[in-house]
Amino acid sequence: MTSSDILSFINVRKSFGANEVLRGVSLELQRHNVVCLIGSSGSGKSTLLRCANMLETIDGGDITLFGQSLTDPRVDPDLVRRQIGTVFQSFNLFPHLTVLDNLTVGPHYAQRRPLEVVRSEAIELLVRIGLESRAHDFPDRLSGGQQQRVAIARALAMQPALLLLDEVTSALDPSLVGEVLDLLSELADAGTTMLIATHEMGFARDVADRVAFLDQGVLVESGTPSEIFDNPQHPATQLFLQRVR
Amino acid sequence: MTTTHDEHSSGVAPPNLLAPGYRRFFTGRGAVIASSLSSVAVVVALVSLFYITPGSSEVRFFFFHLADMGRAFLGDPAKGLSSVGLAFLTNIWMCLLCEIIVLVLGLTFAWVRVSRSAVLLPVRVLVTVYTDLFRGIPIILVIYIVGFGLPALNIGFLSHQSPAVYGCISLIVTYTAYVAEVYRAGLTSVPNGQILAARSLGLTQQATMQRIILPQAVRTVVPPLLNDFISLQKDTALVSTLGAIEATHAAQIYASTEFNFSGYTIAALLFLILTVPLTRFTDQLMSRDRNKRLAQQS
Ligand SMILES: Nc1ncnc2c1ncn2[C@@H]1O[C@H](COP(=O)(O)OP(=O)(O)OP(=O)(O)O)[C@@H](O)[C@H]1O
Ligand SMILES: [Mg+2]
């Protein structure tokens, strides 16, 4: 672990009953890093992300955010989550709030920042994702791709230290995947720290600083995109990449 | 697929898509005419059926006698007859007062039941027992127990209230249990992803409830709440059993003094005037809700 680490997983273990889902996973995320987490379905990607924002409690090892252990009982999960933006596969926008209010509800009610400030920041974000004209629409008026972009903007509105993204294009119509991946590439170029679980190998190769391959709860291999995709060392990685190609 | 295409291109006549003429008549302006005619026909049929029943003239005299209806409505202080119309005001204030208290208490109880806080555990158990009890006991028994039990207990001012107050307490106690369940169903119907998203933003449990869950729950809960409100309006009539002078009781007095039941008819009409518009409104809300959900699914 180095001092520039934002988030570190140290030998993290997690079981659901007898099912050991994470078996000693270690991974570091540094400022401005984009790490893509790949692996077959059920390998534990979502679980790892959910442990990071304390939606799951871990059974062993440790997770640190800015060097502070999340297993410390004095840690307030709400404060941890305000540092971490989370985007889900199924968007989970708030249907009773307009697009703009979806963006301001966190900054205003969780961070208690004044409404005028968070509103103007939200508008800026909407301009950035090209949806400022939809600010006063309700989410169900938007396409899936637009909804997922709003969900990303909602996470960004909290000015988080890092973003966790869990297969954010998997629920989308193939024709809408591009606009969301483009937005993520832009964010990566702008230096946003991101941990991305994804099945989009092409995207991972383009955007990741590092790719980590998870196999049945074990992080068997990680490296630069070209190390992982062009020259995988571990047989499990080789097998997985053969299958997804 | 290609065979279908071939059939059309080989000159086979396209299928007929037009409804037969008589069916076309029943859409558009024809529909208005048809429905008015059928309504008139049904009403005429029902009224004439009523007139040809053997006891028709007696029933008309005892239940629909206009003079008696008027007298029951206005009352006659000289003969000790209370006005059904005035007494109905008692029903109105009872149901309004009860409804307000029930809405607040019901929400509080539902909130307690869905909360996961450890501190609230004993309260949660109490509330659960309470709702189970009062959803299970017929309301008329609750009215008897409260109306005759509280005075008998002899505990200061609680035992010296008017029948209307005991009636209201019974209605509140019973309807709070119903309404708490309606609210609870609404609160638990909000998808889990909503709660995950809210908590991931760092909203506290309370803010999540207040800003995310409750507003979504209230929408689904309005129609069933209105249904319970309609029942509550009608159940104010049961308070007559304690001797409170509300519309049903006034009609009862009229019937036993004048040997004519037209007062009951007037009371029924008054209830209808109040409940029918609400019923229509509730149905409209429900169908609008259903249409919206259908639209979202497609
Ligand atoms: N809440 C839970 N309770 C019990 N088992 C769970 C729970 N969540 C996940 N699991 C199990 O943990 C394992 C890993 O699941 P996880 O969702 O982390 O995989 P994943 O890599 O994200 O898969 P996918 O690519 O399909 O999203 C699976 O076997 C799953 O059944
Ligand atoms: Mg997953």
C-alpha cells in the first residue's frame, strides 16, 4: 500500500453461508486510476464493489479508504458512501424526482449543501452529459442510455473521491451502450478515479490503467491492459479471454 | 414467411379489417345514443318491476313517503324528533376528525414496523400485536368494549365522555390498524434498488425514508386509503349503538315514534351524497394508475 492509494482491498474475504465468494482479494486503487474488474459471472465482482461501499460487511482482511480501515467500528457507513459514487446495472434513478432533483438530492440532503449551489453544479453536470434540456423531465421519459448517464451524473454530483461502476451497460440495448461508454472514457480522460466491473473487454482495454481478473473469488492476475489481454499468464485468464472473444 | 409474401403478390384478396356495420354503429356518436337508450330502458324496467311487486305500495309508503322524508330530515323538536340532516353533521365531523388522526397514527405505526432500528424493537412488537388484534375484532365489538368498558372503569375524565367520543375512539383504534397495514404495504412495495441507491448516496436511514421511500409509497397508497376513508364514513353509523345522535340514530327515533322508515332512506341518501363522489374519484385514480403502469411496462 502506498500513500497515494485511495482505496485498498487487503486480503478481503467474504462468504454467503457456506459459499465463499471472495477468497483473499487484494487490490489497490490510486488517484486518477481506472481499474477494470473482469471475470465470469458469479466470480465476485459485484460483491467486491458492494464491500467497498459497506453494503456488505467483510468476513476477513481489511478495506481502507484514504488509509482508514472500514472495519473500524467507529466508521460511519454514510460518511464512507458520500466519498464513493456508485452506479448500478439497473440505473435505480428515483422515479418520483425530476432529473435535476435526482442529481441534487444527495448533495443537498446528505451533504447538506445549499440548494442554489448544488442546483447550479447539477446543471453543469447535465450540460457535460448533454442532457441539460431534460433537467425537468422525470426519468421514465428518458431512454435507457440517457437514464444511465443521469445515474452517473447523480453519483458525480456528490463530488466523490472515486466511482464504483457495476456493469453499467449490461441492462442497455446494444445501440445505447456506446453513449455510456463514451461518457466513462471522457471521465477517465478527465482523471476520475474509477473501479469498473465490466463485460466490455474492448472498453476495458481502451480505458483501463489496470485490468484485474477475478476467478471464483480469487484475483488471479492483474496488469496493464496489454499484459492481460495480449499476454495473459494464468491459465484461467487465458481460458476466460478465449471464451469471451 | 416467404409463403405469406407470395400469397399476397399472387393476387389473393387482402383480409377484411373492417368491423361489421352494426358494430361500427356502436362506436362514436352511435355509442352515445346506444348507451342513453339502454340506460333509460334499464331504469324504466327496474322501476316498473318495483311497482308490480305485491308489497310495492306498502314499501313506498313506509320507506319512500316524501312528507315523512321531509319531516325526518328537518326534525320536529315539539315531538322530540331530532333532525336527520343536523344529526348527519355529527357523522361528518366524526369521520373527518377520525380520518386525520388515523392517517397520522397509521403512518407512524407503519414507519415503526418497517424500521430496522434495534431501539424500537419493543415498540415494533407492541405495534404488531396491536394491528393483529384490531384488524381481527369486528368493529361493532370494539365500539361496545370501548363505549361500555371505559365508563365502567371509572378513571377520571376518560370515563365521563359523550357516546360520540367513545365512538370516535373505537373508530380511530380500529381504522389505525387497517391504515397502518395499507401504509406498510406501500412502504415495502418500493423496490430494493431504490433503497440501495439512496444509501449509496450517503443519505441517512431517515432521509432515505423521508425523501425516497415515503414519496413513492404514498402514490401507491392513496387509492386504498380513500377506500378505507369511505368505509370509515359509513362506519360512523355504528356509533348509534352507543346512543350518539348521528343520522342513523335520528332516523331510528323517527321510525319508532312515527312508525315510518323514510328517515332511514333520507339517512342512506345523505351517506350516498358523501360517498359516491369519493368512490368515483378513487376508481378514476386507480385506473389512471393502472394505465400508467401498463404504459411503463411496454
Ligand atoms: N446477497 C447474497 N446472498 C447470497 N449469495 C450471494 C449474494 N450476493 C451474491 N451472492 C453469491 O456470490 C457469488 C458472487 O456473486 P457476484 O454478484 O459478486 O458475482 P459477479 O461477478 O458480480 O457476477 P455477474 O457478472 O453475474 O454480475 C455468486 O455465487 C452469488 O450467488
Ligand atoms: Mg455482478
